[in-house]
Amino acid sequence: MAIVVAASVPRLPLFPQIWKKNQKSARPQLLHCSKYYSFTSDSSLFCFRRRSFLLWGNIGESTSLSRDPEPSELGSLSDMEVHQRNLKSIDNEKEEKPNDIWQLFLEAQQNILYLNKQRLLAMEELERLKIERNLLLDRVEQLEMKNQANVRRDKFTISSELLLRIDSLVLNGVISSMEASDLRRLIIDARESSVDDLYGLNCKNDAELLAELHHFSKNSKKNGFHIIHICTEMSPVVSEGPLASYITDLSSALQRKGNVVEVILPKYSCLNLDEVQGLREVETEFYSYFNGQLHGNRIWTGVVYGIGVTFIQPVHYSSLFSHDKVYGYSNDFERFTYFSRASLDYLVKSGKKPDVLHVHNWHTSIVGPLFWDVFVSQGFEGTRILLTCQGFDSQCLEQPEKLALCGLDPSRLLRPDRLQDDNKSHLVNILKGGVVYSNKVIIMSSIHTKGRIVSAFGHGLELTLDIHKEKLVIAPRGFDKSTWDPSCDNILPQSYSADDMKGKSVCKVVLQRHLDLPEGASKILVGCIYPDILDADIEKLKTLVWMASRRGVQFIFMGSSKSPSMRRELEIFEEELKDENVRFIDEYDEELSHLIISGSDIMICPSFDDPLLQVPLKAINYGAAPVPLHSADSRFRLFGDDESTTFSQYINHTFANMSLGQAIDEIKNNPSQWNARMIDAMGKDFSWDSECIVEIDIEQDILVHRKSLQSFWISHGMKFSILGRKLVFESLLILQYDRTDSSLSPPAYLRTTAI
């Protein structure tokens, strides 16, 4: 086909049309051309090619496009054939034009849908970036607050630093121990002042500090109690087991209740000192007794989360705490006996007279016999001993003559009613000595009753525990609500509470995105967190994961096993499963655990008595149902509700008998009932700040009787015990002993008589 090029072409419409009907013309002239047309829609360019179009004009118009065709252009075709071909082309043009327009419309619609999808993806990405930005800003804010902690701190931290400065003044001989006792009370009372006032005191030098303290009213009333922990662990400074978090969380809660709490620790070479504020060494050494001689010790002081901490570092026996680990050495008895005796010598030297000495497990149980046989007459007539046992599986049996290392008389203590072991009569049992010589014994257990523990979990101490059953108290484990509270948890992308649960759905979506799981707030998500997986649990865990996978439930497991073979077995199981809804995380991560618990609907718990992580308690607080790994296991059944804790009663009637399948069914089939159940659970408070915490909350009239009771003790050889309600002390008790044998220490034959 020949292409005619016009010298002057009239402006054509975008889509060629047949000339208007009212346009008059004589014999039409036909011109076949090829042309490309284009248009744009949004950002996409579409092109198409018009194969042919017709141009019409009036005969006689002086344009080169309307002239008569030459014979060379039409060949040998007759006028009739040309006219028929022209009419056929017009018909084809009419048929093609609607088809082309419809095709363009469909393509434009597809393009719009594509752009809308891209726009939604961009908005989701923008929202994700906003969340990450907020998390980063929160993290930066936390770091800035830590960096500024040495400049402006809370009143607990500042008052703890002031108390430690008083200790230093006593050790350096600037003030007497009696004067120090009065000044400590003034500082404790000053905690009711503003942070600025306390900060102003802390900025003064020693002479100015003493002068300022003397201006405080000497008639100020005593608020709360002075408690000193003598222990071997404290989170995050040194952590080997559940004792570390127990010390820190309980101490913080007690201080929030108005009590003053201090901690004495060995200065291990493996300490984590990053969280110790104002760490400094006291210039003067003090001496403690061990193995027949006095030995020098260095004293370090600092503040951890507002709690005053004292570290004792032996000079001559420097190798005692230079190990890489805290426990597990052949000389553990010597190590912790030295520390226990040095702690009591330090209290005498510093002039401290606490209301309660709180000791823990067998490692500092020797404080009990030392206190009553050696130290009680050195100004501690008003002090009482409280022992907390995380369990009775570790008791420390030793040769009796080793007691002489710390100044005790082996011949007086190797007796059935004192330290002689109930099963191996030639040995002394250090933990038994702690039970016998303490005014109150707290046993940590969230699910067992006192009777059950005495009869089945004494590990050979059943007889001793039964004799001293009246002073045994069962305490459920708690958690630090200042760290684990969904309404103010800075780690979460959005906070929430029982009154407004919207943030929990956001946490679930963020968790799914973080672990590359299919996203959807409506998907059921099951979490499982524990630091070590046991052989007995692995098969049950596999069964639950398979079940969750088949039902389309998402499953997240986070933990770590000390056994290489067990870790390999989990890796093989993960490879076999190959499910996009299941994730295994083989290392515990504290921040990720916040997100897992908040984003999960259900938390699988190997045990409701979780001494290390307290997952069941945290799950309840975050609106996730704690479901037992072994729902039919006796570990989740209580043995009588008469002596059980509030937590054990609640958990037994709500989740202890619920299987994972039942929980999933209720979420799917009865969501309103499930939501009501979880909102009710979030209303419970099992933190250390709640009614289940170990606390000292004594009536004020006890203080009125203190001096008279001390005088009564001195004159009659009796001792009194300040015992508060809940888990520490229920009421004021007088602990009596059989005075028929004058050689007996006060705690030898204990019976309680309430005033």
C-alpha cells in the first residue's frame, strides 16, 4: 500500500470518525494510511496502532489529500470495485473501533487495580517503618535515661547512695555506729521528701551532709522496716537461677511499700557491673573472723535499680570468689561460710541494726546459727532471721569440725534438734540449721500446699520440716510489674489493658511480621517459652506442634536446651515439619519474649510453678491463656485448697484442666466467652506488688512494744519476732524455748505463742 504524505494535514481527532452526517460531499475520495495513536492514564503509557482510517473531503477542495486518484494509484480497478472496497473498509472500521475502545478500557482498569495494590503495599510499608521508628526512638530514650542516671535518679537510688555513704563514714571512723544508726533513720524518713531535696543532700560533701542531717527532726516517726538480704545472687549483677530475680524484684516491691532494703553480695570476679550505679571502693578495710584469725576485706558499694548493694571482697582469701562460676566447686562450704561470717562482722562494724536479716538457701543458712550463738548480743536484740528456700534439693552436708572455721562450736551443734542430718548422723546439714535457727521459713512454690511439700518434697528434711511446720509459709512466685505490664511496656509496639485490648492485635501482627509468619490478627497464635527443654517434654511438644499445624494455628517456640543431642532433635523436627505457620527460636531473648507473650492467644507452660521465667504469671497479665503442656499430669493438680495460695486456687479453677485443643475450640466457637475469660484474667494481679508478694506490713503498735520486748528478752532470755501478714510474718509472735538446758541457743526448741 502506498503512503501519501500531505503537505498540509488538517488536525484530526484522537479517534478517527466518519464525517458528520450533515456534511455535504460529492464523490468521496479514499486515502489509506498507517498511523500510531497514544494516550496516558495515570503513570502508565499505552500505545496502539490503527491499521487504517478514512479521510473524507469535498471534491474541488484545493488540498493534495482530496485530489482524484491517479491511475497509477488505483491500478486497473474500475470505479465500482473501488467503491465496493471503500464500503467494505468502512464496515470493518465500524466493527474494529468499539473493540479497540473496550480493550483500552480493560487495560486501564487493570492498571488502576495494580496501582491501588501498590498504594496499599506502600501504606503498609510506611506503617511498618513508623512502628520501627517509634521503637527505635523508645530505645534511644531508654539509653538516654540510663546515661543521665548518674545525674538525676529516683528517690530510692539517691537514698540508697546516702545510706552507703553513712556506712563509709562509720568504717572510716568519722562517726560512731550509734550515731550512724540515727542518721540512717533520718535518711529513711527523708525519702518522703522530694527528689530535688534528696538530690541536694547527695551533692553535699561529708561534713555538709552530716550537718544537714542533724537539722532533721529527731522526733520523726519510723516508716517501714529495714531489711538486709545476705545472698549469693542478684539480677542483673550475678544470675545463676531463680534466686537472682527473686532478690531484685522482691526488694524493689518492698521499697515501693515504704521499706528500706539493702543487699550484701560476694564480689565475684564474674560480676556484671554495667547496671551498678555509683560503684566505688570504701577506702578503709574491715576484718572478719575465719579459721582462727582475722582477715582483711575490701568493701565496694553501689546501687542497683534503687537498691543499695554492698560487695565484700576477701583480701587474704581472694581466690574464694575468683572462679568463673558461682557454684559447683569442692570448697563451696568454705566460700559461702566465709562470706556469711564476713557479712555479720560488717554489720557490726558499720553499726547497722536491721529489723530483718533475710538469708537464702543453704549458701547463707549458716547466718542463723552464727547470729544466735555469736552476734545477737552485739546490738541485734531487735533483729530477726528470715530464711527463704527456693527448694530443698540442695542442702550441703559437711563434717561437723568444719563449723569451727566460722567460730561455731561443733560439739554443741551436732545434735538432732540442731544441725545433725536426719539421715546421716555423723554429718551436719547446713540447710537444716537454717530452718531450725530462723524465725520464719518461706518456701517458694506456686502450686503445692505446705502439707504436700513437707510430706513429698523435703528431700530428707521431712522430719525437721514437720517439727517446725508452724513457722513454714508457702509463697507463690511473683514478677516485677514495673517491667511486665502491658499498659506501660515500652518494648511493645502498642500498649493495651483489660479495658482496651486493641493493642494486643497490633502486637500479634508485629510479631507475625517480625518472624515472617502469615499476617492476620484473627489467626490463633500459640507461644511456648522456657529456657531448657527436658527429654520428657520433647515428645509431647512435638505432638502439640503437629496438632496446631493441622488446624492452621500458628506456633512459636522459644527456648534453648543444654543438650546438643536435644537441640539437634529439634532442628530435625523443624526440617520435617516445614510449616510456614511454625517458628523455632533456639535462644532465649528477653525483649522478644515480651512480644511473644503479648502477641499470643495461648502460652504452653511446661509447669505452672516456673521459678525462672514466671511465664504463667506474665501470660495472665498480658491476656494470654496459660495452658499446661501435660494437661493430665499430676504436676498441675493441687492437693487440697485449704492451704493453697491465691494463685494456685485461681489457676486450678480456670486453666489447669484445659488442653490446647479445648482452648482452640473455645476461641473459634465461643469467642465472646474466651474474651471474657481473658479480660477477667488480666484483672488479677500476681506481681510482687499484689497481695501475694512477700512483704512486711506490720501494725504500728508493734513498734510501741519493741523496746519493752527487747528488755524482756534480755532479762528473761527470750526473743521476740516481728512477723507481718501475708508471706513474711502473720502477727507479733514470741518465740519461746525450753530453758531446762541452759546451753541451748534460743531457736533450739521453738514454739509460737501469739500475743
